[in-house]
Amino acid sequence: MSERNLEQLFIKRSQQKKKTSPLNYKERLFVLSDEKISYYDYDPEKGKKKSLKGSIELEKIKCVETVIPEDNSPPERLFPFQIIYDEGPLYVFSKSDDIRKLWIRKIRHVVRFNKDLMQKYHPRFWEDGVWRCCQQAVKQAMGCQVLETRNGGFANKSHRKSRKPLPPTPEEEKPSRPLPPQPPQPPPQQGPCPGSTVIAEYSYPPMAPQDLELRKDEEYTILEMSDANWWKARDKYGKEGYIPANYVTEATSGLEKFDWYCKNMNRSQAEHLMKTENKDGGFLVRDSSKAGKYTVSVFSKAGGETVGMCKHYNICTTSQGQFYLAQSHNFSSIPDLINYHQHNSAGLVSRLKHFVSNRVESAPSPFGLGYGVWEIDPTHLTFIKELGCGQFGVVKYGKWQGQHDVAIKMIKEGSMSEDDFIEEAKVMMKLRHQNLVQLYGVCTTQRPIYIVTEFLSNGCLLTYLRETLKGPTPIHLLEMCKDVTEGMAYLESQQFIHRDLAARNCLVAANGDIKVTDFGLSRYVLDDEYTSSAGTKFPVRWSPPEVLLYCKFSSKSDIWAYGVLMWEIYTLGKMPYERLNNSEIVDKVSTGLRLYRPQLANERVYSIMSTCWREKAEERPTFEELASNVQDLLYEMQ
């Protein structure tokens, strides 16, 4: 039995299961032990606790902080505090500030070694579907106020592996001056390392002499990883060479070898693939939008209908670590679970009859045209058709060495500061993310110069929204937004500013993935109409007040543009401020005008857009925060 540390009667606020759930407040006996915080029903007449009503494991606690009381709070609810853990905040009301301080101090002490301790928190309550402090409409949204002491007063050390009690720390012993900061601990090694074995998820034909051929599902030994994107490897025959890092995986989940597992597939892509196959009982297993979780997607023609339906089931785990879809059927592994449901529907819309996969067709674009390829020989390029005409000139679809699809921008002379761009392109070549259009190389030995990039068959996102996309679901639209946030969060992490983020500067892959393109290119435009906010070509409709008034670009101006891009997605490609000209937009946006809520966007989606349009740049979220908010909302919708 764990030693009890504290017991106290508190008022507990109910946890809202739905936005419209009424609040209620009940007195509970809280018990803090070495393992958990438990709360019980209580009999005041007998002075005894009754049945257990709930508990929180200490290792799951991320933050303990006070909460600003509600307006016109009754006396018994003047001293609230919050215990934040995996499922959200637990609100507790103390009878006095002294008791509240004691519990906060004690809980902070015993959880100070926890991982994932928070740096920000919400000082006001979550109520009626919004945070009262910052009006964010996603319950898992990052806090809006920095904790005064790092980690909320928790010690900044690596988390403990054991919860055995530590020797007590005398509270009266206080150092006369602060201790020097601890040197940062190196992050734990993630993913493969030299000497480890990886599995090829896709076949890869060599593009350059020093490349090594990859054969799907075969094993390779990593020899060298000095380049993050091209690893030197050895195959089982002893042959060595460079391989694209995004074509292999360390078999961490053990699912990679199963054809029914589609590692990088979202809900909309799964539905499209299963509807295309049109087989009753078609299924696949994919990564859930929540990291570390998996979803089984099933296609059914119930009752012999010609038009089927898709159902999605999250794979759940028991407290003992077993997996299940139907709660009475638990399995020690996901393959065992799939094997069972291939023979028994057991509550699913259909048993799992036919696996559906696009693993062969959905190979990602390699990071370049072979290891070390930078300057591309123009004689190796074949031009096939014109795709369009952009700011810098004509863009064409073509082939490299007669077999690899590429897009080729032919830069018209006088449109770009070429020398500056060529120098910068060497940096841009190193920007690698699945939601960024990959720059393969340049042709600079002749004029006009060429920029050679990854080719995406579905073209420009703006045109796709207006002409191709039919009857999108809310989840599909949000998945598009998620793709853009993740690409932009990567650019933000590399201190790279796009400066011209809009639907016209995003492209759509064959599988529906959205990728951001032309990042940073606006810096090299030699057109006063485009580079001056007074010019008619300047992207006024996507620009925040600080850009319109002072031409002050930053990652926060990209955030504003992202909010407008979300609006474009949810209006299926409408022109922002469609009834206003540029000068009217500058005047009205600078004095508070914002875009209206699109019909396809619910209040929570519009709330995310609105956070991007805050007047003060420093009050706008980061792309990392936006990506987290979008992903959390997407997970809730699924």
C-alpha cells in the first residue's frame, strides 16, 4: 500500500464531455499518494470516504497551477487550481489559499521528474467550448501564458524510471543564491543509426553512379549518415552506395512488413483508395492522426448496395497493453487482432476480407536526383508540356534522363536577381519535408536558367479547389490545412520565411497531399509592382497590417497568410475580400476588418483562422502551435 501524503475535502468541477454539457460541482475527498491522486465520494455524517470516483496517475501530470476565479464566484469557489494531465485539466476548488498552495507545492515536488512538463498554461477556465483567457476553441491548444518558473516550478531534470520515494528535501534549507543552470542533456537518439538495419518501404532505381538500388521489403545496413537525406548503406549481397533516407524505415512498430499497413495515409486518402477498389470488406491499417495510435479503415457494401461506405475504427489498448476494436476481444499484437477480424466481424461493419494498399504507387519523392546532384545538365531534360506561366516565366512538365518526372521553371531574364538566388538555392536544396515541394537542382550554365523541382500531378491547389475538388468532407479540408501547417512548421524551425504563402503557391500530389512551393522566391523578384506594397501585383489580400504599412516580413506575417489560405480552402478557392480593391483592403484591414467565416468552416475551425489574424504579430501563434491545434481537432473529428 502506498504511503498517503495528503488528504483533503475539495470541490471538484465536472469534466465537460460535450460543449453543451452543464457544469456541476461536487465535494470529493482527494487523496495524494506516491503513485496517484484519487478522489472519492464522501459521507460527511460518518466522516468516511465511500466509493472511488476517479484517479490520475502522477506520471501523467504535466502541470499544476492556480486558475483565475470565475466572475461572481461564491465563497467556496474562490481558490481554484488545475491539475493538467493527458486528458486535459481537472479543476479543483480549495477552501483557502494556504491549502491550495500546500497541494500545488506538494504535487509539483512529486512530479518534478515527469517528461513532457508544460512551459505554458491557460490561466482561465475551459468553458462552453473555448478557453476564457485566449478564446482558443481547441481544448488541447497550447497555453497562452508562460509559467513564471520553468516547468511550473518543477525541477529541470530527466524523468525518473522509478517512482520510489526520494529522500525528503527540507523546505527550510534554501540556497542563498541560485544554482548555475544545468548543461542541456542531449536528446535521445531517434531512428536508425550507423550499424543498424533498415527495411526498404519502396523500390528505388539508382539515379546517380554512387547510388545503391533499393528493393522493396529487403533489409539494408546503414554505414554512414553524414548527409541527413542520403545515407550510405550496404545490401545483403555486399554492394554499397547511397540511398534516399525517406525510402527506408526502422521496423519500430513491426507492422511495416504487412501489406495491409499504410504508414503515411490520412483518412481522406484511405476512403478514396477503398472506394476506387470498390470491394466489400476492403480494409487497411493506417497511422492515426494522434501519434503512436493506429486506425483500421473498412469499406462495406452492406445489404448488397452498389455504393459502399467507409468506417474507421481506432485500435484501443487495455491497461494491460492488449489491443482491441471490440472490447470483449483483446489481443497481444495488432497482427493478431487483424487476423481475428479477417474471420470475424465482431462488431465491425464487415469482417476484413481484402487488404487494400498503395504502398508501391505512393513512393515519396527522393530528396534530389541522386546523391550529390546539384547542377543539372540541361541536355538530360526533356520538355513535354507547358503547365503554366508564373512570376518568373514558363513552367513545364518534363523528364530527367528520360524517366523521372520533374517540373522545370524557365526563368525569364530580368525577372530575378539570379546570382543571389543561385547562392540561396544551395541552402534551399537542403530543406527537406514531405509537405514542401522538393528542389532537385538548377541549370545555370546557360540562359535562361532552369529551376528543376519535384512534379506534382494534380497541379496548383487554387485550381484544384475551384475545378477538381467535388463535395469535400470537413475532415478532407482540415487534412489539407494540416499538410500546409506541417510544411510551414518545418520552414519556421529552419528560420525560413515564405513571404508569399497562398493557395496558388501550394501544389497537390497524386495521392492528395498538399505541398508548399516557391518559399522564399519573392525576395529575388525584380519587379517594383510585386515587391512594393503599393504595387498592384503585391499579395495585399494575404498580408497583415505590419507588411501593408511597413513591409515588415516575419514568420508571423506567414501565419497571417496561412489564415487566409485556410479561408481559401474552406471557400473552395474564393478570392479574399472579393469586393474590395487593394487600397480599400489596406485601409480596412489596418483598422480591424477580417474575413468572414466560410460556410464550410465550423466555429472551431474559424477560431483557428482568427488567431492568425490578431493585429499584434507577437500575439499570433507559431506554426508549431497551429499544427498541434489542427491535429488535435482532426483527431476529435475522426
